[in-house]
Amino acid sequence: MGATVTTANNDEKTWGGGHNEPLGASYGKMMMWFFIVSDALTFSGFLGAYGFSRFKFIETWPLADEVFTHFPFMHGVAAPMYYVALMTFILIFSSVTMVLAVDAGHQLKKTKVAIYMFLTIIGGLIFVGSQAWEWKNFIKGEYGAVETVGGSLLQFVDKDGKRVALADFAVKLPEQREALTRSKSTWFMEDAQTLPTYTVAEVQAGFKAHPEILIRTEKLTDKKKKTILSREESEKHLASAKYVVEGANLIRNEYGNKLFADFFFFITGFHGFHVFSGVIINIIIFFNVLLGTYEKRRSYEMVEKVGLYWHFVDLVWVFVFTVFYLV
């Protein structure tokens, strides 16, 4: 219904969420569009910050093809970007099923709406689960590296340039290590972190015992390849090692520049939260469809509104996939 605002000169009609709908959209759709536009600006800011940071630290930025190489049930097989591409396909396919659900709603076909909504939910759950699995592998790491006193990252390769894991050459030394905490009479500014599998001394000893292993720095050459040092240079750089880095977190990153891990957790986590929220909303709408709520109203506009949100989430992932993984 229209609301009336009285002024000194005349009466003006303002939109009260009923008739006189802007652009022919209902109040609910208009509010969803407001949310989508504001959220799009947020994601644009995140991706813009990522782009600026990558441009600034381009020489030490990790190569996505070397980071995202895992595929479920294919342990030890290098599959660069394959699973990320599959995740993208699944999410886009779920957007197609959402379109079909909206179309079925326009035709008031309850059964078809329920089927397509169910398929959309399954696609969303697979994507969220896949993203959690990807996070697990990213945090755990695969090869390990060491960080020098100056903050540089050193990775290990064989003479052919293939990565070598710390477990393949590090030796166990008879040394007892203990993670000191505040409860053990030692005061730290930060809480103690989990100890790495190997100490710097064990990595250095193993490196000396394997002359075929070389060190690769995080800096890229003109051919977009990591710089591999000679054996003599490798020994010199390893002498300044301070930390053993396994996997990635908000402090250290075995794959390269620390900001890469920060942006990965923040951007993909923020998007994953959107997908998870969309799945929850879709489940609620799905049960309402089964209960015949919208059939009684003779309108499936709620399906259309949640469809707008789902398409937005899918579109954002296309940009994240392009900027973060492909470029």
C-alpha cells in the first residue's frame, strides 16, 4: 500500500512496499538486489586488494599450479587445478538447477521445484565439503620448507627441479623438544604453536647427507619459474635457516609469500560462508515447498528471491576462480 507524506505544498506518494513498485520489482526482490549490490562491492574490494598485493610481490607470489595439485582418492598424483575446476563446474551446475526450479515455480509445478531445489542443495553441499577438503590440504602442506632469518622461504628440489619433501631426507637427531607455554613458567606474547615434525638442525643434517638435493627460492625468473640455487649457494642459504615451515597458516606459508595464504583463507572462507548460508536458506525453502506453503499462495517468489542470491554466489566464485587460481 502507498504511504502519504504531507508537505506544505502538496501530498506526495512514496513507495511503501506495495503498489508503485520500482522497476516492477516487489519489495523482497528489491531488498535482495540491494544486498547483492552491496556484497558485490565488498567482494570487489577483496579481489582488488588481492590484485594489488600480488602485483607488489609478484616475484615471490606462489604458483597456483604448484599449490592446488590434490585430487580425492589420487594420493601422490599431481593434478594441478583439476579439483578446483571440478568444484567450479559443480557450483555452476547448481546454478542451472536453480534456474530450472525458478522456471518450474512460475508454472506452479511443485514436484519439479522440489526436485531442482534438492539438486541445488546437493551441489552446494558438495562444493562446501570440497572447499573444506581443500583447506585441510592447504593447511597441512605436502613438502615443507624452511624460513631464513631474513624471512625468505627455501624449498627443496632434486636435480631435475622436482619438489622434495622434508620427510624424504631430514634425519632424526637425539634431541628433546618441548613447546614452552605460559603454564610452564615461561611468558610469551603469543600462545605456543604446534612444533613442526623436524627441527632446523635435522633438516640441515639431512641436506648435507643428500648431495643431490638443491634449494629453490621463492623468487620467480623471467620464465615464471622458481630460482634453483647451486649446491654451494644452497648450503650458504640453508645456514641462515630459522624456522621449519609445514603447510600454511596466517603466520607462515610453505608455498611462498605469506599474504597468499592470508588472502586464500579470507576470500575463499568468506565466499564459502556465503555458499553455506545459501545452502541453509535453500533447505528452508525446500521444506516449505514440500509443505505446500507456496502452492497455497499460488506464488513461488521466495524461490526466485533465493535464486537471485544463489546466482550471485556462483558469479562471485567465477571471479574468485579466475583472479585467484587462473591469472
